[in-house]
Amino acid sequence: MEAKQPHVLIVDDDPDSREELVHQLVGQGHALEVASDTANALPQLESLRPQVVVVGLGHGKPHALHFLESARKQSGSQAAFIAISRSSHPEALVEAFRHGADHCLAFPEQAEALFMVVRRALEKPALAREVERARAGILDPAGARQLNSILGAHPVMQRLLDKVMAAAHSRATVLIHGETGTGKELVAAAVHSQSKRKDGPFVRLNCSALSQTLLESELFGHEKGAFTGAVMRRKGRFEQADTGTLFLDEVSEIPMPVQVKLLRFLQERQFERVGGNETLSVDARIVAATNKDLRQLVDDGRFREDLYYRLNVVRLEVPPLRARPSDIPLLADHFLRRFAAENDKGLTGFSDEAMNSLLVQPWPGNVRELQNAVEQAVVLCRGDRVEGEHLPLSKVTNDAESIRLMIPGVTLAELERFAILRTLDAVQGSPSRAAAILGISRRTIQYRLQEWGLSRIANSERTKADEPS
């Protein structure tokens, strides 16, 4: 059997520590390579190019720290460096951070934490590749990461995209439900673009913007002289969408008389133009969208029950942004690159403060509101990255309400992130003060910030702590 390519390199002068590390990590199923001499381990690092390097700090020997510093410069950001120490003394771990470690753990006391960090570090390249595929619009055979302009890595979005693909491959009528600004039209376009009708037209109509007479004319067309101003025959949206898809946005606003005619088309695929007697047949698929509860409208007598069932063959629920908070950085980066290119600006990203502000917002306007906020920030920004002051965001003052809004679909890890970042925001970024409020250690907050890639906050706190009083 061919040996596994080693992804983890253990560098440790202490044979006892090294043996225990090997035993523990092999038990987790990892392929390992071992360097027993930190002073001469750099060639091994260069030849193996591991994803994770675990460095034993030893008993006060400087070799490990020298290796860390040199190895970090040699590999850049290619590998994750984890320093472990049998001493839980803070100074040893702080020194490791200063010399380039990404994570510092006391071993074996924090063995479980080590396993988690190694696992996540090994998963990171695969996740990065998935994000890049999503940004490039490449479909993942097991389930698309991006369809048209729909972008998301949160599980709730992955489930939606799976359903979009399933709906696209059917002939069924689709009803899309979601709050304003969630991207219902993008979902409708994705259903069309992934279907056999993709080469046909995709025709849109907002049903809330028209009177009953104009809506009938827009949908079914009209004959010359059918009403005042009808100076010539006009094809309606049904005819325009022949062999393609007709997207009816805000379908809940269709008046009852027009609902009857729409129901007939869904049942028989036939209709007459306004003012005409000729019965016409077209092959158009209907995809409808609403931000209202159609079932409730049926119960209130404002929407036909038979039409409701005809439209609600396949139902797609588009989640609000608060139900997928881990997608906020991905979406914000996508909009940043887009608007930076449009405005000829070489922006590199968001500051920690700006990203924290984005993460704790409740976003009642959903993705559309986030897009507008990022666009305004790009226009106002004069530096190389967006700062908090550039974002048109209101201060979140009701934390309980914000958490309540975030609960649907949120994991415990995301709630932990929300609590830590929101508390840091309230105490001007001080991990010590945030730890006192949350009832956890400062080291836990610093570890989480390192894990989330927000090291500048943690570094600023350590710098303050190192300053002479």
C-alpha cells in the first residue's frame, strides 16, 4: 500500500514529548513526518512542504524559537505553525507567538484543542479551494457553491442551492419565499439558468407595480383598441417567455380577477390577449416569488387557494442574512472586489474593526443592505482597506434583540464568535476587559482571535501588556 503523503511535521528535540505527540496524532488518522533536531529541521520543511508544523518548545532551549522564526519566513503563510509547551507558563507561549507561531498550546493538558487546530488547519486549503471555485462561478459536482450571483458557504445556503438544482431539473412550478433583500430574483434566475430552458428567455414582471388593467395587459398582451391608448397589438409576458421562464415577483399582489386568468394558464397553458378572442398556447415555466405568507392570505380570503397550490409545487425558502452570519465575510469580500473594480480602487480588504461591525449587525435589509453598505464604504474609503468609519452602520445597542434575530440557523460556534466580538466592540477591543465580562480567560479570547484570523486585536493587547508601567 502506498504511504500517505505527510501533511503534519513534528519538530521536537525532546524524545518523550515527540513520542507522545506521534502517538496522539497518529491515533487521529494523520500522516506524519518527524524531525528530532530543531536546529537542522529547515531542509525537511522545504522538502516536505507540510500543511501543519507542530513545534515542541522544549525546556528553555532557544533552538525551537529560532526554528519557528526561520521556518515562518521560509514558508510564508503556506503552513500553520502550532507551538506546544509542557509548561503552561504564559511567557513561554507569548514568546512563541512573537517568533511566528499561529497557535500556542500547553500539552498534554490541551490535547483536544491541539487535535481541533490541526484538523481545521488541514481542512483550510480545501475550504479555500471551494471558496475560489465559488468566486469563479465553477459548479461543484456534489452541490454548487455558487449559482449565478448566489454566493454562500453556510449549511442553510448549501441546502438551498441543492434544492435549486433539483427544482431546475424538473418541470414544476416554483414558489420562492423570503424577506425583502434576500435575493429571490437571483434564485429564480438560477433555477432558469440550470434548467433545460436556459437557452430560452428569462422574463421578469413585478406584479405589485401595476394596476389590474395594466397587469392583465403585461401578462397576456392586448389587441389594438382593447382600451384607451392601445394603438397596436402587443405581446404579453407569457408570449415573450415562450420556451423559457416567466418570473412573477410579488405574486401576492395580483388582484383576484387576474388570479383567475393566471390559474387557467397554469392548468391549461392557454390564454387570450386583452380584447381578443383567439386562444393562444405557449410553453412558459412559471417561477413566482413573495415576501408574504400566501397560506395566511388564503385564510384571509385575499388569495385563491387553488392558485396557491398550483404555484406552491416546489417551494424554496431563501434565508435572511441573520440566519447565515458566517457568510457575511464572504459576501462582503465579494462586494468589495466588485465595487473596488468599478471605482478603480486597489482595496485589499476590511480592517478587523470594520469586519466586526459587519458581523454584529442584524441586517434587516439582508444581502441588499450589506451590498449597499459595502458600496458606500468603497466610495468613501481613501486608503487601502475599509475601516469602520467608512461603513454606514448604526450602532447595535440591543444585544438581546440582535442575538434573538440571529438564532435561526446559527451554530453554537457562531454564537460564541458573536458574543466575543460584540463584547470586544463594547470595550474598545480589550481582551482583558472582555474576558472579565464574559467570565472566561483572556487567553481563551486571544486563542479565538488567532483562530479567526483577527490577530491584530490580540497583538495590540499583548503590546499594551508589554509596555512598562
